[in-house]
Amino acid sequence: MDADFVVFISHRTLMTALTILLPILGSALLVGILVGLFQAVTSIQEVTLTFIPKIAVVGLVILFLIPWMLDIVTRFSLLIFDQITMLGR
């Protein structure tokens, strides 16, 4: 196992994790900004107001994207297993 192999696997792992997490984190960020803007406009300073919309939106995004996320994780797992078999030769 050389350094190129480790860099390749590390890069693919980070890219896969970012690909899966960015839609979830992006939706939470967008909802947080919108709720913060709503709070600033209406002068409602309730701390817990941001939690319920964020949880609901993140839950819906995960629910709708589960097939896509499973496809990405499956392809990544197959890539890793293929690399392991090549390493053993």
C-alpha cells in the first residue's frame, strides 16, 4: 500500500461524505437564515423557534434523499471492495 492509494481512498471518502451531507446541511442553513430573518423582522426573540423548523426540514430532506444517499454509499462501498481486491493481488 503506497501513499497514492491512501490519498485516493481518503479523497473518495471525504468527497462521498460531503456529497451526502451537503444537501442536509444546506437545507438546515437555509431554514436557519429564514427563521433568523423572520425573527429579526418581527422582533420575536424566542430561542427555541429555530429548532422545530430545522428538525422538520432536515427530516424531510433525509426522507426524500434516502434512495440517492444509499446509491452513493453502495457505489462507494463497491469501489472500496474493488480496491481491496486489487491490493491483495
